[in-house]
Amino acid sequence: MLLFSSILDINPAMDRESFVKLIIKWNKQSKYENNIIPDLEWNGKYNVRYGNDNLWLSIQEYAPDRILSVRYEKHETDGTVWDTDYVMNFNRMQMSIRLDRSYEADALAIGEKFSTPHFITLLEEKGYLKADRDLPVSREPFYITENNLSILSGIITNGNSYKLPVVFVSKLFSGDDPVDVKWLSSRLKGVAHVLVQESNDITKQIRESCNSWNEFNGAIGIYFPNGALRHKRFLSHTVEGYDDFLMEKVVKLVIQYCNAQLTEPLFTWQGVNNAILMDNFSKQRNDYLAADLAKKKAEQEMEQMLSSLDEEEKRIRAKAVEDAQADADKILASFDNELQHLQQQIEELAKANELLQYENQGLKSKLDTVSDIPVLYMGDEFEFYPGEIKDLVLLVLSESSHGIQEKTRRSDVIKDIIKNNDYKNTSSQKAEEIKKLLKGYDGMTSPLRQALEDMGFVITEDGKHYKLTYFGDDRYQIILSKTPSDFRTGKNSSQKLSKMVF
């Protein structure tokens, strides 16, 4: 299963030796000791393998296209197989980085959180990453100021595209960032540019230069290259935990986009090895045929020559022919050994393909054990409490089912979904609780404030009124008078709140 894929443009300062030495450094500096291959010392060769069957690193050179391909593979005790590939094309000065996770037949389910390869950081530190036009490829955010507004406006209004997706993070009205922009940039290193509004002082200039199409007040926009995928916008909400939720949404979408891009065969480990194998196989076959043809031709010439010689000369010539045939047989035997070696490589590639088939079978078997198939998938809304969104969907279905004609397909399907989804009617229960709390409301008492806050309402004072904001989300607000003059205030307010949030 492909977890990460990116192709980076590399500066000419990187050569073959520096590339391999950086790979060795990457392994030796791993923060996980069990990832380090013991006694890994490069011998200067470009076709070599280090480690053992469970932890190894291999370097392969494909000379015709000046390509170096590196695979690092680790087998976990639970059957998980991690493959990290680095393929450097020196003709095009581009590097492919791919991370795959596959399974052996007895692999267990795992839940590790993905992290982009640290190797990209090493490339940046060495200055090997080539800029994407006027944007650096970096693990640090790029701040938008009044001096470089044209970069942002060019993306938003003119459709200027870069090789990598562009993520624009606007400032909240408070002046804060909606997410940790440094961490976001680090997680998206090598796959996206993270542009961050430096301050609210340039909010007006941004709006004017972008024709008001820009994100604002903490919204995050993702702009994909060449319109391959439509612009995506995520709004920000001042809800506890929403910043992490928002970051995961952005990271997931960008990584999915990058992984979906087509990769040329010679930018993959398997593709490079297949090319090397086919070239070697073709060369050995041609050499074998040429040697065999030369042997037959020599035998014919010798037979013709021997027919014209006396007995002694024939004996001498026969001995020479015998020796020559022995030498030729040795050469052909060496070709046979080479062909056997190539056959072994073919079998290894077949084994790798078989492992991928095991992975697909394993994933399929896990899916086959799941009896419930989701009818709907989650959207972009953040869940204020566990089960909230499911409960609201089932509430709407339950209420609408009363108006559906009985003994119809529509009625049977809706009732079946409600029945099989453990509908707890939580939203309606909360609405009843609000109704009781605000019954006869004549002011904000301490017990009432505590009860409302326990339900998720943020209560602030605004002159002669209280402002209730559901889980801090500004979309869901209601005003309560501090000294209500109408005895129906509580009833009316509870009805408004129930319709708004429950």
C-alpha cells in the first residue's frame, strides 16, 4: 500500500557519491535504533547490498539513463514489510521518494501514524532541493507579506500553478493561526508549499489583490497544480480540538493527491530493476548466441583445414581444436551461469509480486469480515461530542420517516437503517434538557451557567445581554437578556437553541 510518493527537482550540486553518502547518513542517524543497519560502510560501489533478510539496503545502478536506485526494507515481527525507495535520475536531476507498507500472509492490523520521510529534511539542509519557480521547497512556512502579495494573488486570481500544491493559511481575526503552521509545513515537506498570512495588517491588501476570492479569518485553501483537482477550502472554528482535526484534513487531502499522480517506471525501484534485468538478459542472450555461432563457424573451418593435412598435422590440429572447444565451452558455461543468475532475479521479482498479492488478499479478507458497509461517509464537519453527527442524521431520518407512506421501499429502507444503527436519540434528549433549564428564565444563575457550560455552550457578556456560543463555534449563537421582561423569553430561547444545534 503506497503511503507516500513525491518527485523532487534536485540542484546539480548533487552527484552520485553525495547521493549515496546522504542515504547512509539517513540510516545511521535514524532515531529508531532497530532501523539502523549495523556496520553500514559504503565501499564506493554502485551495485551492492547491505544487511540481512529482515533489514537491508540495496543500491542498483542503471547506467544507460544515469539512474541510481536505493531500496531500504524492514520486516516487522508482526509481518508488516516497510519499503522506502529513493530513485535519483541524474540525466533529469529529479528524485523519486516512495514509502510503501505491505503485509506478509500472517500480518496483523497496525495503526501507526504516517510521517513524511526525514530524508527530505536532509536534502533541504544540504541545499539539494531545487526551488519550485519562486517558491522554495522547504519544511518551513512561507510568509505572505505586503512585499510578495503578487505570489498569492497570482495563484488565486490568475491560476498560476506550481509543480507542488499550494496551501494558504489565513490569519484568524484574533491574529493567531488556525493550526500549527510550522508543524503543518514539516508534515507536508516535499509535497506542498505552505503559504501563511504574516499578520492581519495586510488583510485588506490581500482582499483587494485577490478580488476577495481569498481565504480569511483562519480559513485554509488548497490550490492544486494545473487545475488537476478543484480548489478546496476549509473553514476554521474556535472549537477545542478543531485545529488538530483541520490539520489532519489538509494533510490527508494533499498526500492523497500526491500519491494519486502517475509515476514513470524508471522512477520506481521495481521499474529500475526490471530495466537492468532486461538489459542484462538481452546482452547475455546476444553474447551467448554470438559465441555459439563463432564456435560452430570455427568447427567448420577446422574440418575443412584438417581434410587437407597429413596424419601428424591432423593430430596436432585436432589437439588444438579440442583445446579451443574446451575454452569455448568454458565461455558458454559462464554465460549459462549468468543466465541462471538472471533467472534468480526474475524469481525474486516474482516473489515480490506474490507479496503484493498476499497484501491484496489480506486486505480483502479483512474487508470480507466486516458485515456492515457504510451507507454514507463523513464530510468536513467537526464532531462536537462522540456520536453527534450520527445521532443528528438518524434524528432527521426518524422525523422524516413519519411522513413516508407505509409498506413502501423508501419506508422499509429508512426504518431498517434506523433500527440497525443503535439510535440513542441523544439530540432530542439534549433539546429536552435545554427546555427544562430555560423554563421560566429570569436571569443567569450560577447553577444555570454551569449546566449550560456542561452542555458545551461558551457564555460571554455583551452589555445587557449574554451571548451563548455552542462549543465556541460562531455559526451557532443566541442572545439572552440579563434581565428579561417577557416571561416567554426562556421558552422562545430554548426553541431557537434546539432548532439551531439539536
